[in-house]
Amino acid sequence: MLGRTVVAVGLALAGTTACRSASPKPIAPVSTDGMVDVGALSMYVHCVGQGAPLVVLEAGLGNDGSIWDRVEPGIGRFAHVCAYDRAGLGHSSRAPRPHSNRQMSTELYALLREVGFGGPYVLVGHSMGGTNVRLFAADHPSEVAGMVLVDAPSSDGWSRSFALHSEASQAEFKEGLARLPEGLDFDTFKAGFADMEATPGQARGAGVEMITDFVRV
């Protein structure tokens, strides 16, 4: 999966020639390895490489930015790439409760603006992170040049899969979700899929099992 992620990002970047030729704004010379204040939150971000568009890595449920430690350096050889810790995870401060996917995508956008990194962006979302990047793309379509989805479920696909589990397994998932430090309960988790499905069609994208496709928006 690691190699496929790097390749898929390369393909997404290859499709953004028009964005690059549009003379994107210069990137401000600010620190991109440390804590950044985003409203009431303090969030950790780490970036390597250079150039535009900026590749943004969004981890899956319960994972902080270190999940990309073996992916980020490979992308950094040919692009500017950032990974970060969502609120409640890694080095970042405690998450509010409830903490919706829409809030997470809003916090990511605010983080990027705070460190001086405007679009265009290529968004990479793993698992639940796919929901976050689709919401990001829906809110900021003119700033998103491409999107790579890694094991990112669709709303109906997740619902069908969850319904196949036993009641005991479903209850265990709900309890485990509530214990995670990023502020999601089951109702908020489900609402994220509904929110995603209510966005414009291109931003919703298509669920993928591994790296099988990327969605340009």
C-alpha cells in the first residue's frame, strides 16, 4: 500500500500541470515542523519537500500523522507534503466533544492557512480520513487540485458492512469509538458519512479498497 500511495500521489500531481502553470502564490518561509495554534487548539504538523501543489496527508480513524512516516519521505522527494495530528491525537491538544468530520476538515484548512500554505492542494485520505478530505474539497473546491483515496469507504458501503456484524460486535465498535481521544461518538461518526453524501457529487468521490483510483475535483 505504501508504494501505491506514493505512485498515486505522483499521478495526481501529474494531472495538475495547469495549476502549476497558474503561478501559485509563493510559500511563506515559516516553520513546518512543530506546534501551531489553530483557534483554541494546538496542532502538530510536519512537512518535507518543496513545490506546488501541496500534498496533504489525512490519517484514518484513531491514527495520528505518524502513520504516514514511511510514505511522507517518498512523496517529499518530488513534492511538498505535510502530515499532521488531528485534535486529540499525537502531539495535538485535546479534541472537543463532539468532534465532527466537518470540524476536522475545517481545522485542517485553518491549520494550513495558519502556517501560510495556500492551495492548490492534493489531498490524500486514508479510511475515515477520506471522509474528511471529501468534505474539505466540497468546502474549498477551487483550492483542491486532486484527491487520492486509500481504503476510503462510501456511506452506503460502510452502512451495509456494519449491518452484517453481530449486535455484540456493533456494540463493541460503538464503545471503542467513544473511547478514542478524537471526540467522535457513534452518532457523530454516522453523521460524517451523511454530511459527505450531501456534498457535490465530484467531492464525494468513490470508495476504493486500496489505491485503485483518484478523484480530480
